[in-house]
Amino acid sequence: MSRAFVAFGSNLEAPEEQVKAAISTLAGLPGLALLKASSLYRTAPVGYLDQPDFINAVAEFDSALSADELLDTLHATEEKFGRVRTFRNAPRVLDLDLLWFEGVTQDSERLTLPHPRMHERAFVMVPLAQIAPELAIGAHGDAATLAASLADQGIEKLG
């Protein structure tokens, strides 16, 4: 089993429920065991701004799947939830990103690990730091330090 972190985001069709349901769905799949899930967070959209706020979370899994198999599983789950890819940063029912996979550093057209922009995004780093503050993000530092440096990005913890 390998430790893996997945980011969850939604801003359409009851986004809080979409994120909760997606975490439960992945936790119930063969080869994946949910270890921890962060709280839900509300964040403003990035890139394309004319859309509703997002609900975000991060979860840690033990994975018997390879990084590429987990990526395939994430894409299949997005499709199951009704994700349609229209344009970059478009509104979406569900967005799943593989952030980090134990023992894997990769930069291919299909998958880059660790996720190449995660250290720049409060909507990833704040929930990640909640469940794994010590996690090293490549040469950028640990999750807690990175999350603290992004506090000005406007993220609100729910409940």
C-alpha cells in the first residue's frame, strides 16, 4: 500500500454534498482505504472568475493501485458524478486531483507528481495541512508552512 493525497472540488449541484459523496465513493472502492479527510472549505474560483465559489477538501488514502491506476479511478469517478470538461477552470460538478503519491516523482504529459501547482493554492494547501502538516511538498517545504504563506488567498473553513 502507498500513501496518496487527493484534492476534491465542486461548485455545481450542491457542491458540499458532491465533495462528501466523492470522498465516500473513493473510500468504498477496491484498492483504496480512506485514512483521513479534511474539513470542507469555501474558496473563490481561480482563473475563470464568473462562476460560483468552490467547496474543497483533501483526503489521504492507502492505495493498492499505482499512481496511474489511481488517476484513472479519479477520472472515472469524475465522469460518474457528471463532470463535463468544457474549458480550463470552468464550473464543475466534481474535480479530483492526485496531489501526491508516496515514492513517486513523475513528470509526463499525463501525470505530474507532486502536483505542479499545489504549493501555490490555498484551496489545496490549507486542507492538506489540516490532515498532514508535516508532508514535504518537493523542494517547496512542508504543508503547514506553505498553507500559512497562502493565508491571503481567502479560504473559509466550513462547519
